[in-house]
Amino acid sequence: MITLKNILVATDFSEPSDAALAYGRALAHTFNATLHVLHVVDNLSAVLYGAEAYAIAMPGFQRDVEDAARRQLDELLVDNDPQPLPTRRALISSTSPAAAIVDYAGLQPIDLIVTGTHGRGGVAHLLMGSVAERVVRTAPCPVLTVRYPEHEFVVPDTLVALARA
């Protein structure tokens, strides 16, 4: 039997990430698991290191970007369910989103990572790579990738109730 106690959903606030969050929430409800929602913010000081014109403004700008990401995470975690899920919000600053996701999963007792994928192919995939693909290759636990748009497996509880009636 599969036991999931901690489910990590990695989000970049895109539509594929929203679909992954729907799956993560449904799985967390099913298994009575804690839902971890992680966003990786670009570490702008590392990216722009050496650009003297930005060196003075970077700490404040980085903080503003992180604060905006925290607000978006808070909005994602609003749960109007009568039985709300135990959730943990996580925000990490890094130059490598895939490595940050895998590191978080390794440090926390994560049983499953759920992540969205844009489903890019060909040249776009070659040029931009795939965070989801790197997570799948290096994660310490199983990874569920959700492609957007996808076949809807997760349906609202009201539709399930109507289907049973």
C-alpha cells in the first residue's frame, strides 16, 4: 500500500503549476497528508553579480521579488474547504530551481513531488531545458508531472457527488 504523508508541489505560478496544485491537493486530501507548496525565486544577486550598477539596489529588489512571491503563495494556499489541509509554504532563493526543489525534498520527509510541465518540445526544450525533467532525474522520491492542458482526472467534489446520484 502506498502511504503519502508529505506531498510537495513545486509552483512557478503558471497554469501547469496550478494544475499540479489541484493534483497535489486531491492527493493530500485522499491520503490525509501535509501539503508543501514551494516556489523558487531567482537569486538575482547571483545572476547579476559583478554588474556594479545593480550591486547597491539588489538587496532591496531581491526582497521585493521575494515578498511578491510570498503574497502569491499565500493566495494559492487559501483553502475554503470545510476540512482544510495541513500546509507548509516554502520560498527558496536559488539560481537552479530543479536543484532547489530536489534539495527541499531531501531535507524534508517528502514522499511525492508534484510538478507541472509546459510540455515544450524540440528547439524550445533544447534551449530552455525542463525543470520538471531535471527534478524527475534527480529527486529522492517519486515525481508526478502534470502536463497542461491535461486530461482532467481531478474533478470537484460536487461533480463526484452528482455522478454518484
